[in-house]
Amino acid sequence: MFLSGGLDSSVVAALLVQAGVKVRAYTLDFGDVGIPEHPYSEQVAQFLKIPLIKVAVFILFKVLVNIADTVQRI
């Protein structure tokens, strides 16, 4: 599930854990741009004892640009 560390996603994660669902959380890392969310999502994930995967948005954006470029060349 996507975990921003905000109230909504934190409550959903807690309810899933409470229900016995095996939760794997993902959060976005915007690097130096904007306000970082990952410190909050890391706190929630540690409290709930769930794994958290941090996805670097810059790398994701770069992959999407490369895919779009490849599709245009086909």
C-alpha cells in the first residue's frame, strides 16, 4: 500500500495490520524537492512493524521518460 505518513494512509495501514493482513508499504522520495514525506512514513512503518520500500521519484521519472522515448522510436 502507499504510505505517505499522513493521517489517512497511516490509519488504513494500522487497520490492515490490526486485521492481520500482511502489509508492505511504499513511500515516495522526492529528494531535495518539496517537503519530504518519507520521515513520517518511516515512523509509522516502524511503529506498525511493517516493511517500507522507498521509491526515488527522480529515478522513476527517468525510467518513464526512457520508456516513452523507446515507444516513440518503435
